[in-house]
Amino acid sequence: MGAEHAEVVRLLWGPHPKPARGPRPTLDLDRIAQAGIGIADSEGLAEVSMQRVAARLGVTKMALYRYVPGKAELVALMVDAAIGPYPAAKTRRGGWREQLEEWAERLLTVFRRHSWALDATVGPRIMGPAELSWLERAVSALDGTGLNGAERMDAAVLLVGHVRVITQQARAAGPADHPEAQLDAFLGDLMRAHGERFPALTAALASAAETDGQDQAWDFGLQRILDGLAALIDRRARP
């Protein structure tokens, strides 16, 4: 593990010794992370900088460096604070399918609230305890299903991927409209002019127009992933 990764691990997982020298500490890692989140939520991740966060906190950039060595470490703290720990529950409701549906819907809510986290969670990286609690919850929901560890991990990854795609579509559409409605409108205009060349697509759009169209991609994709898991679990259960 490189020095940069080791520093991310220390900031995310502790211990967090207070600075030994200088003025009495006026900041903590959570306040710093929340300041960065505030900027990212309103302006995007690209606008987050050590200088902007320091100004938001009313301190100098050099003072901020006493707590966080750079932007990479700052973003790691922001991601874990924004995602937060998976909500604790005394009892688990329903079977594995219902539990994973609830898990995916909760994660979708988090990513819609902090869509910049899509850009900050790409590729191999160090994850914090809050983010890992979500993975723990998804994997543990499949306990007793007969799936092995790799299959349970893959299931969690598939669900995260679906959540990310839906969030990316919503972010690209912007606040003005539902992304599916925008896509249907664009395709509808094209099919009215060129529909004879694409009969299957024209028929599909006409059929989709007869439904409310809200969150069809979300629900369809989620249910197909869960159907695939159900089929795999069923095969595992056969003698």
C-alpha cells in the first residue's frame, strides 16, 4: 500500500490523533467533509478544492492541511460521509429479494441526493466504514441462499451498477424532466419522421406511451437482476 493510500486509510478508519502543535484545533474531519459536500452538491465535484473548502470553513488553506493532506483524501472523506452508514434495523423484513429491493432503492436515493459521488467512486479505491456497511448489508442479505461468496459479491456489484446507470441518466436529463420521458420525446419525433425504417422501435414506443412511463427502466432492470439471482439460487437448491 502506497503512502497516499495509507493516509486515506488513516483518515477513513483512524486513529485520528489531534495535531500536536499549533493553535487549539477548531475543525474536525466531519466538518471538513460536510463543507466539501456542500460545494459538490450545489456546484459539482470539479468545483471542490482545498481553497474553497477552507474558505467555507473560515480558515486558511494551510490550516486545513493540518487535518487533510490533499484533495484526494478530502474526496474520500466526502464520499464516506455523503453515503453514510446503511440504516440500522433491529429486524430484517422479508426474504432476500425484498431486502435487496429496499437496499437498491435506498442507494438510489443517496446517489440522487449526491450525484457527484458517481464521479468520485470509479475504479479501485479505498472505501470507508460507512460505504462498506452498504456492501456488508447486500452480501449478508444473501446469507443462506446457497450462493458462494463470489456470487454474492457479484450480485451486489450488479445492483450498484444498475443504481449508477439510472442516476447517471437522471443527472444527464437535469431537473426539468424525467430522463425516460425526454428520451421518448426525442425518439418519438424521429419515429414520426422515419418510423417506416424502424418498425419494431416505433411499435415499442407506441406501447410504452400507453403506460405511465415513470421509472420503467429502474424497475425493469432491478427485477431482471433479482430474477437472475432467483434462478441461480433455485439451481443451487436442487439436489
